[in-house]
Amino acid sequence: MAQEVYLMRVTRLKNVRIVDGIHASSKPTDLYLVGPSLARQLPPETRIDATYDLEDHIAMAGGIDIHTHIGGGKVNLARLMWPERSTKEANEKPWLGPLSAPVPGTWETGQRYLQMGYTTCFEPAMLPANARQSHMEMRDTPWLDTGGYVVLGNDRMLLNMIALGAGQEAINDYVAWMVASSAAMAIKVVNAGGIDAFKFNQRQLNVDEVHPALPVRPRDILWSLSTAAEELGLAHPLHVHCSNLGTPGNIASTLATLDAVEGRRIHLTHAQYHCYGSDGPHGFSSEASKLADRVNRTNHISIDVGQILFGQTITLSADTMHQFANRKFASPRKVIFQDLECQAGCGLLPFRYKESQFVHGLQWSIGLELFLRIQDPTRVFLTTDHPNGGPFTGYPHLIRLLMDYDFRMSIFDRLHPDVRSVSTLPSLKREYRLDEIASITRLGPARALGLQNRGNLNPGSISDVAIYRNDDNPETMFSSPTMVFRCGELVLRDGLILGDCQKTVLISDFQTRQDALRWGARPEHSARWQKLYGYSPWLTALRTDEFAEEGLRVEHAHWHR
Ligand SMILES: [Zn+2]
């Protein structure tokens, strides 16, 4: 160790308060960045290259976004639909202004995440056929380490296997191939079976409803995929976008989805859109307490919220079925729909969330209810499902909503009067503490993704560190870290970017990774794929050494049982 320390840059962060959701002490201490790792103590003779006295500052690990759309086909369609405006010239501090477009280009995405202290982001909807393109865009997004979840559950290969009773072992082999050949961190399922059912003109598919052309129910798909994730030992559990997105009364199918995995690990994404009732004057009500109760009573469920924030955005989803249902709400009025490679679909429409609108106001309060009702901050994660609920640049504002009851109520008081009469939000007086903010933005996502060396400031963890100056206004504090370090290098100071950094792609390891790529080499599999999709499975398969050839580091994440 001592030998290595001499070769690496050593930075001392002096008198800083560590806030990572693990270390409880509020006393200032010293933290060392030794090349790519953190240390709490060093031998006395160690050469220190730089010291920063950080009295009145806190240190957090680099932020982790577990679900943000930053690479792939839909993201590019959104850029085409709403090209960038030029707003920067007029703005003295461009990192505090609005994004140049609801879905900005790669450079702006990386820059704006870094300027909030975020260093790791995951694209949650990578189609197998588009995996190479998604990874290329993420590689082109500077300052962020990235990974992607491969979308399964509407792919004809899997649906046919379940319909024909191929058995779990064969499904595991197929899923292993899909994860390995897409260089994925996890499996994502979007409206299990529903996207494919939409291609048969169906407008809804409940968890126990049979697909119109195949003897398969969403429940069977959820069971098979969650079992595959568990038996293969993937780092992250099945990442689920439930059936009936945005539909009044969908709490029933959300709870049925949780039942379908029979106690296996599961992550529900943008859960805000999936806990609605159908009561009240508008036939739309909050059932956030039912989902929060389920999370609180069990320990195998995590969620990210998908909070909505008022303003203009674009919604984009592989869930063609429900995007089609929302087409009449497009604002401005334009839409794009696609069916993709017999593997999924996609729909995009611009959307404006308004304080004066009953449904939008209630959605806003439902998201906050989830944050405030779920007790364990390492199992509820801060997301807006960027760009669907609003841009990721709204995170500091969202943090203030969670930490400041009076601020929350000052916005609540401006909502539609019927929201104010039905919502229970005013009774939830909880205010998040800083260590809980660290948990929902760092520690929790890292644990859910099997990344033990990220999301915390333990000795040996990666030296991605964000320094924030204490401020009574958390929005000011979290929108302008005074320093951000990536792998031990100071890359941002007072909003200004100082340099580039090495990037890492994160991929799930699993027990049969060595054998996974053999699946596509078997003639019977290759022939079936060719017949269904019209091309060889090897046409789109990625090799992990391709990343190294492009200068990326590859890190494998593990499930810590
Ligand atoms: Zn999403």
C-alpha cells in the first residue's frame, strides 16, 4: 500500500463532515482521496499533494441515478422531436438555468449531472437490438460512469418459450445470453406482455389476463424473469415498470405484480405512476399509503419514485400501449410511436405538468407521499424518471421539498382546490435529514445495484466525492457543490469544470457468465432467432472487450446475498 500511495495523487479534505447514511458522527474529520480510493488514515510520512480546509462543508459520495433516460433510440427521438434551444448566452451561470431542451445532448447531460455532484447513472430501457447504440451514447456522456438495463418481457423469443413450456433452465440460459450480449447491469420489464399485446390491437393487459395470441399472462413473465434474475445471481433484482401505467385504480395491478414474484427481490420503478385509486370527485385518487405499507412490511422490495415536477417535458416510454392512451394529452400536439424489432415498442409525446390541473397536482403529492411514508431511506430512491416526470436538474428542488415542510406546503397551497381537499400530504410532517438524502441519492441505489464500493465514504470505496457548503436552503446547497472529485481528481470547482476523467461501464456479473455467450452459438437458437427477428443473434451482440478498446474501464457488479 505504502509503495502505491507514493505513485498516486493524495488529496486531504480537512475538517469536513461526512454524510453518507452510514457514519453517524456529526464531528468534522479528515478524508483522504488516494488515487481512485478513499482512506480515513494514512501513514504520517505520506506526501499530501493538496489540502482543502472544508469547515462548514459536508462530503457526500458521488450521486447515483438508478433510473434516467440518457441513451438509446427513444432518447434520440426525443432530441429530434424537440431540438435544443439556445438559452445559454443570456445566462451567467448556465449550470443553474433550465436545460436547453427536455432531453439535452450527451455533453450537456454529463455536465449538468456533474454540476449537481452526480457521478453514476443508469439507462433503464436498453433494447437488445439497440444495446450498442445505447452504450455508445453513454460513452459519449462525459463525467458519468454508466450502465444499462436490458428490456425483456415483450420479446417474442421469451414469450414463445413461456408459451411452449420451455422450462426455467432454458429461460435462464436465454436471459443470461441477453444480459451478456447487451453488456447489461440488470433486466427491465415494461408492461409485461402488454407492449406485444398492443401489436394485436389490445389496449390493456392486466396481470392475470392472457395475451391475445399466446397462452401467457403477465404474471408468468414476471415470475420467469424474477426467477432468472435470482437464479443467475444478477447484481440488481428484476427492474419492473408495472402494467396499467398512469391508469386510475392501478394499485390493484401493482400489488398483484408484487405478489407475482412470490417473495423474490424486486425493484418497482417510477412507482408514483403506479399507485392510483379511482375514488373522489374526478375518479382519481391516491393509494400511495397501500404501496408504502407493502414496502414497509417487507424487505425484498425497493422503489424509485418518478416524482413529477411542474413544467414542460417530454414523456418517452417503451410502453406503447399507455403512451398511445395518453396521446390526446400531448402538449404541444405531436407524437411518435414505433414497434421495434419484435422486442418492444416506444412512444413519445411532449407534456406539460401544471399546478392548476387536478391530476397533475395529485400526482405531485402522491410522489411526495411515497417518499414521506416509506420508512427505510435505503429502499426508496430519488428519481423523476428523467425526462418523464421532469428533468433531472429538478433534483435540488425536490430535495428541498423533502427537507422543508413549510416550503412543501407553500406549493401545495397553490394546487387545484380538489387536490387540497383530498390529499393527505399536509398531515405528513416528516422532514428528511441530510443523512436520509444521502441514502435516497447514493447509499440505497448503490446497495440495490450491488455496488459496494460506491454510494458511501468507507475506506477503500471509489473516490467520487461531492462537497457541499452548508446552507439553510437545500436547493441552493445541492444545486451548487463547491467541489466534485472523480476517481480522486478535482474535476469541478464552484460550478466550473476543470478537466475530464476516466469513465467506467458497469455490468452485472453472474454465476454462468462464462457460458452465457454459448447460447447464441447453438444452431437451434440461432435459427429460431433468425426466423423471428430476421437477423443473426451475433449481429447485435456486444463483447466486453469492445469497451476497453474504446478507452472505458469495465467494472462488474455482484449480488451480495
Ligand atoms: Zn423510465
